[in-house]
Amino acid sequence: MAIRVVSAESMEIRVSDDIVLVRQAVRKKSVALGFGLVDQTKVVTASSELARNTLDYGGGGKAVLELVENGTRSGLRITFEDQGPGIPNIELALTDGYTTGNGMGLGLSGAKRLSHEFELWSKPGEGTRVSILRWK
Amino acid sequence: MERIPILKMGEYLLVTIQVDMHDRLALTLQDDLTEQIVKHRAHGVLIDISALEIVDSFIGRMLASIASMARLLDAETVVVGMQPAVAITLVELGLPMKGIRTALDVEKGMTALRSALLEAGHDGDSSGIR
């Protein structure tokens, strides 16, 4: 069933404090949607990982928080976008423990595991867009 | 600059993290704590994370580094008070919290520290905490 966007909010990710702001905004929306505490924690943690990736690897960008529904369920979709160097090998980037930075290489793979739906688009030289969705 | 307070209790240091930490604050804590371990010749560090609503890979890595650094400085670290939802999320995230001792609360953490110190050959006599 097609996903309909109920509302959307965009946030800039430019400095490390913005990661905290994204976490807080995602928390607020997941509470408003009626997510249980474990689901809230999962979606906030996944967002924190992806927001940090946007900053550290993409050189900053934005997060778009959307309340969505597909006719039967409502959910929270968060899309992270940057115009950074992009990911040359997506499969490799999704491998646990693989990192080109000084992290632990868990950001993408961990965020994927913590979400119901996960989409990754990236083109070297153009940027990266990662989207996670958690249904209620 | 914003800082997380480090309290001295006998030969232990107690850190209670009560704010949603931004990355710089986490790194400052790492520096401050290693400094305080040496300054007070502390043999144990208790980190209370009961107020933390999430632990992502950055904070998890910071906790693991603190434990490793403390060990090099002859101090044991126990992380206490992790919320159940945080534990569930950490496992799914795939974060290996290797080398980190945990306990349910500060009291159990103290007991864990004491036995860790006995193992390590410190009897904890000078602490006055029994």
C-alpha cells in the first residue's frame, strides 16, 4: 500500500549539537505517535547514528522527519541527506565493522537493524540519502 | 564550558551522566576522568547512566574507551543503571560492550568494584568504604 506523508519537518545538521537536536525531535515525534519506550529508543538511536554519519562523512546536511501512514498503520520516517563524497561501495558500507572513518562501522548496519524499512541511495561525488522507517 | 561532574568517594570516582550528551561533552568527560583518576589515585570508577535515554555507538565507544584507559591507569570501571530499553537497543545495534563491567544500580556497582579490586590485588582498605 502506498505511503502517505501526513506531516514533515526538516532540520539542518551542521554541528555536533545538531545531532542532539535531531535525537530530541525524533523522540518527541515517536512519543506523539504513541511508540512504546523500546521502539522510541530504537528509532532515536538509529537516528543518532545516521545524523552523525551525515555530519562526519557527508560534511553536514539535513534530516527530514515525516509522520507517515499506509492506510492501516502510522509510522515515523526519517531521511538523512548530504551532498558529501558519497559511498563508493554500498554493500561494503553496510557490513558490520566496516568504516572509513574512526567510528566502529556500526552506523549504517546498526540503523538498518533498528528499523522496519531502510533505504540507501548514494552516488560518489553527489551525496548520500538514507531513509529509515519505523511503524507503530 | 559545560562539564559532567566527577565526585570522589574514598578511592572511587563517581560520575552521574544526567544530560543528553553531545559528542564534545563525551570527549571532555573522557579527558577529565583520566585526569581525576591520576590526581586522586583512584582505583575504581562508577559511571551511572540511569538517566541516559539512549546509548549510541559514539557513547558506547566512549564508555569502552574510559574503561580501557582507566585499566591502564590501574582503575576498574563499572557502568551502572542502564535502562532496559537501552540494553535491548544496544544489542540490536550490534555494539560490543566488551571489557565493560555493568551492574544494575550504584550499590551493586560498588560491590562489583570491590570484588574487581580484590581480584586485581587491591584490598580497598584505604577507601574506608566497606
